[in-house]
Amino acid sequence: MSLRIQTLKTEYAENPVGLDVPNPRLGWTMVSPHRGKKQSAYRIIVSSTREQLDRHEGDLWDSGIVRSDVSHHVEYAGKPLQSGQICHWKVRVWDEQGAPSEWSEAAYWGMGLLSPREEWAAEWLDMPRDLAAEPELLRPAYLRRTFRLRSGIRRALVFATALGDYALFLNGQRVNDLFAPGWTDYAKRLQYQTIDVTDFLNEGENAFGIILGAGWYAGTVGMSGTRWYGSRPAASLQLVLDCADGTRELVCTDDKWKASAGPLVYSDHIMGECYDATREFSGWTEPGFDDSDWSAPDILPRYTGELVAQIDPPVNIMMTLKPRSVTRTDRGTFIFDMGQNMVGWTELKVKGPAGAKVTLSHAEMLKPDGTLYIENLRDAVQQDHYILRGDPEGERYEPHFTFHGFRYVELIGYPGEADLDTITGKVVHSATPRTGYFECSHDLINRLYSNITWGQRGNFLSVPTDCPQRDERLGWTGDAQIFIRTASYNMDVARFFTKYMDDVTDAQLETGAFPDVAPDGGWIWFKTTKKAERWLAPDNAGWGDAGIIIPWTMYLVYGDKRILERKYPAMVRFMDYLHAGAVDYIRPDYGDYGDWLSINSVTPNEVVATAYFAYDAQLMSRIADVLGYTEDAARYRELFLSIRDAFNRTFVDEEGRIKGNSQTVYILALRFNLLTGERKEQAVRHLTGDIIAHDNHLTTGFLGVGHLLPVLSDHGHDELAYTLLKQETFPSWLYPITQGATTIWERWDSWTEHKGFGPARTNSMNHYALGSVGEWMYRYMAGIDASVEQPGYKHLRIAPRIGGGMDNVRAEYETLYGQVCSGWQIKDGCCTVDVTIPVNATAEIVLPASGRENITVAAGAEAIRQIAADGERTVIHAGSGDYRFIFPYSVNP
């Protein structure tokens, strides 16, 4: 067989359970030992049982043979689906010669609740509590219930959620993921989880247990303090049992449950945890536990917002780390160096007397005197306290509903001599699968790439937060929009950003303005009550614009047209808001953040704001074109031209100097196509001149940094781009690495040799925004890029920027179609370029060789469709497969 189907996905996931999309989208990848392979047709079968699927009986849907090369985002078009239904499916394809493949392996998806408001029968429970006497950090509740099962249970699904965090146990085993149900604006939308627990049940007696924490809902959130969304948490669960005789039974949270306080004194995302093991009750999540002294639960009012199935990947422990070293201090404490700034917590092994308290204190840096640097935490407390129960065999402890950003751990009150086995680091983040890999011949750039990926790990936890350590941890939209393209290379973030865009539109103001942060988390309240100077703007350029930029990037990277359709009305409201507030097409200075945390330069806010206004209009014209809204597309194109004219008239002088004369004003003007003809050439000269005047250093902040190197490369200055990337002196990307950084810092001057720590209030050592340079590393150094005309990497552009003093560069990227590879190596006066294109995709490969006669095609010649010289480069059109090109290349002295 020339084609073999390898991976089947439904809504970007393999065998997902709990979808509430009436028409899920299906996709598959293919592999072949031959080059130039593509799909010409497909047939999908969807069955209600695996047995029917094996017999090729598509009782739910048989697509028939569809002549198409589409292999992703194929919408289910069969019989209407039911809540809780399991759908089994498979596909076969035909290649470009009409040869069929074998049928794929079987896959499935499970439906959630299609009418959750009507179908949710469970009550909402908490333990009894006196809120007037309750401490600020609410005590977690322990809830349990036993129930009996008869034989003949065919399938069991739990639908569960909480206003807060919940840990769900069934017969002694945890069955849900961490920090469920995730962070949303709970007044508007609450996610629930669907969990198949068939294999966890016993015939006869069974027991549920829930630990209910305050979470984002009633715990500390953002900078607004505790209980922002609600005053107390609540858990709700229903177990749906499908019996072999065709009947259905329910077990729900109701007055039959029992409630108690327990060993968790408090557990808060931002303020840490206290756990008193002397108050443990062994076996409470199992049948047979004596709960006679537990009380009846409080039944709270039913949730009135929208219940939705969880869209994004769950949060889990993704890896573990052992400390690199441990040092005993003069204070009798122990400081561990994990060797990596990470996010999560530490598991403790300890043996000691009952009642002894051990504290684990976490920080990102050490001060010069060897103590923990915690000034940048502001009001956050990254400490976990464990009170021993006195087990002579030893005890293990790890926290429940908190997480920390740290590299260093101080162990206080430890009874004995700690060693490297005393603690283990648990790395926690949303389970976004790794899709990208990058390496080159420059060691510090490889470490920069590592820092970028660690920054993403540390801040993608239910929402894309700005930082994981201080009292903020908010989903800043500006950080997200500048980083999303880098993020999408590193990991599969399709589901993650689909959910986040719901957060963004949930937070959209009545005026149409998109927010600074999403979910809101009290940020608007903080701005208005704390009188945060110029942060009272109704919108901030480069931040609210994420409402357009992120969906467009999702379309470009994943070919996701549905997110454009779903978010288009909100985008139109935002554009109407911007247009109404503009004065002669100039977006006013609302007190924007501007090019946040730029260094040695100031960029006028109104220049940034107007540039983004133009960019929004340009993207909206493209989005309208994709959706077939031709009148809207024309209107937004005209709006873009009007803004561009106003920008030039208002901000650009006769010598092509843009108001502010900073690197960022030229970067944005060039990147957003605001200049034409001579003015474009002048802007490039002003930009490069400013870089050289700063001794080959950047001055950009959050908004300029992601576009800086792409602008230089797009205008013929690859070598200068490489010079900036390789710069090791302050300020630069590599300077923090020379100072020991293992993640991306918030500030260029978070730590400098000449000044020490930067301003503590804005000094996160794990902030991903400045790591947006990762996009240039993939798109330009390795040359892997997507096509607007055939998005989702259906058609690729492979155009590596060879040179920059590098000996070799290589990147791998797992697209929806399969793995793309691009690598080059310079040796002995020749450059060798290796390229891999997945099945059902095509590529335009651009090489810096002046004629086809100079290129040796060492592998893949039979699948090349066209090869032609274009000035100083050669353009090759190719189908799928592995290719190797060799051509003369002289390294500039």
C-alpha cells in the first residue's frame, strides 16, 4: 500500500471523551515510503459500536467515497448524536493514482452533555461553614458517599465540576486531572469534565470522595485578593450508569453525601498550603470507612451560568526533576537547587515525630548572601507547611491545590540531614503535546531555545499566564498574542487557545473593547480602585488586539476556520469600538502600556495604537475573505488604507522618520505594511542605523521584540538579525543566559552585573513574552513557514536563512499532516540542506543558490515538480518526502 493512515484525531485530540460539539471535526495523518504522495479521496465510517465498525457498518455515518485531498477538519455529518454517546470511527484513503489504503485502526470519541442545563441533575455541595468566622484562606472541604452497584454495568461516565478546584476519588483512586475544572469567568461559563470510570467500579459497595478547594473561584486570584468570583466553593457530580439490560441509573451529589473538614488547613494557588497529617483519616475514599461523625453537607444554590465541556488539555504533572545540589545553611535549613526554574511543587520525603512542622519555601533566585530572593513575589507566599503524623516508616507529602514558580527550595524545620533524595520537583502545566524541536551549532542559542520552552511550560496552566510566582498569574492578552506563533511551534496549542479565546470574548466589555487580561480575575476592579495611574485605559494597544490576532494565527497554523466563524461577531464589535474612538483614523493615546518594558528608548503610545489599529483592519479583511464576507472584506481593506494614510500623514516626516524614532516604531510600521516605496527604504535605514548606534543592541519591549528579527530578515538584513540574536552583552536575549537564566525573564534588566536585581514589582524570572524570538528561529533560521493560501501547513514554505556564523541549524515540527524537518550544514565550502515534507502536503523550497545547475539533488529528485532560478536564489516545488540538496556556499569573512 502506498499510503498508511497513522494517527486519527477528533477535535485535535486522540479518543477524546466529553465533547459537546454537535458536529465534531475529524482528521488523520498519513505516511508513505514513497515521495510525492497525496490523498485524492477518503471514506469515513462512524458506528455506534466497535463490533459494527469492524463489520464496516456505519450506522451513524458512512461518508461514502469523497473526492478530496482534505484530511483535517472534516465535519461529522451523520445522524444527530446523543449526550454521553460513544462514536467509533475509521477512515481509508486513496492516493493520487487512485490506489486505496487499508482501513485505519479504530478510534472513538465520546459526547458530553448536549443540553447540560436540562440534563444536570446533581446538587452543589460544600461542607457546612460559618463564613463570618472562616479565615481568609478557606479550609478545603472533604465530601464522600457510598453506593451499591448491581451486576451488569456496561459503562459508567462521571460528569463533574466545581466552583473551585476538586480532586475526585473513586474506591481509593484519583480519577480526575489537576486544577479541574480550569479557570474561566465563572459568572458566565464553567467547564465540566467527563470521566469514564467503568474500570474503577466494583460490584457491590463503592465510594466516592471529593476534596474541594477554593481554587480560582474563591481563593486568591490575580491582584484582587480572595473570593473574587464567589464566597465559597461548591462541587457537583453525577455518575451515569448504563446497564446491560438497557436501563440507566444516576448517582448524584445530594443530601446522601457526608462532609467534613480534614487535614488540609488551607490550599491556595498563590498563598501556598498547610497540611496537618495528624488530622488524616485513612481510607476515607474507600467503602467501609466510618463516617458517622461526618455531617450532612450544605446544599448551595444551583449554578446559573453556562455549563460547557472542557475544551483545553488538562493540567497534569508532565515531568519530574531531581535537585542538582543541596546546601546546609548557618540557620540549620537546607537550600536545594533544582537546576531549572520550573513551575509546580516539590514532593517531600520525611521521617520525624508527630506534630513536627516542615516548611518548603520556593524562590526563583538566590540573593548574593545566599538567601531566597522573594521580594518579587509581592504578596504571594510560595510556602507549603507539612505537619508530620509521626509514621516510623516515614512519610511523603506533596501539595494539592497550589503551584509555585521556583528554582530554589529552602527546607525549614527538617528533622534530620537532608540529601538529594529528600525532595523531588513535579513539573506541572497544561498537557499541550510537544510538537517542535530546534538546535544549532551555537550553544547559547540552544540554551535560549530551552529557556523559551521552559517559559511556555511554566505559564501555560489553564490560561496563558504572564508569570507563575508572584501575586498576579493573569492571562495577559498582549503577552499571548505576541507569543502564540512561537508557542504553536513548540507545542500543540490548538485546544488551549480555543479555550482561551472563549475567555477573551467572555471578558469583552459592553463597549466592544477586548480586555487586558482574560479571564478578568478582578483586573478591571484593581485598575479602578487602586488608581493605577495610566492603567485606566478602556483598551490597550497590543493587548486587546489579541482578540483578532490569536484567531487569525490559529487559522494560519491549524487551518481552523471554525474559530474565525465563532469569534467573528466579537471581532466586528471590537473594530466598531476602535473605529468609533479614532480621530481621523488615529487611535488615541488612552494611556496604553505601549512597548512595555522597552529598554533605552520610548515609543509613543499613539503610534503603537494606530499601527495596531491598521493591523487589525488588515487582518479583518483577510478573515472576511476566508469567511466569504466580500463586502466586509472590501470595507476593512478600505479602512486599512485610510489608517495607513493617516499614520503617514501624522507620524512620518519627509525624511521617513517616525514619531518617537525608536526601533519599535519602525518595526511595527514595516511589519504591519504601513509604509510604501521610498518611505519603506528610509524606515529600514533608520531601524538598522539605530541598532548600530546602540552598538548592535536592541531597545524593544514586549510588542517590538517579536517582530524585530523578522522585519530585519524580510528587508535583507539576515546578518544583522543574527548579530542581535548572538549578542551576549546587556541588553540581549543571551545576556540572561550568561547570568545563569534557565527561563525567559520579564525584563531585560531583571538581573544585571552592574545593578543586581531589577525593580521587584515587575521582576518575574519566568515571563515568556520576550521569548517570542522563537518564531524567528523556526521560521527564518530553519525556514519552516505556513502559507496563507493553504493554511495549516498544507502548503509549506521552506526558506532557511543560511549564514550568521552558524555551522548548522535543524528544526523539526509536527504539523497536522505530520512531521516537517528542515536543517542545513555548512562544511568544506558546501551547504547541505535536508528537508522532510509530510504526506498530503506540498512545499516551496527556497535555497540561496543562484542557479539550478549549481544544486545537486542528492535525494528526492523524482518528487520535484519544478525547479527554477530566481535571481540569487533557486525555488523548488516539491511533494512529500525526504530531500537533500547540496550547493557551493562560501562563508563571509
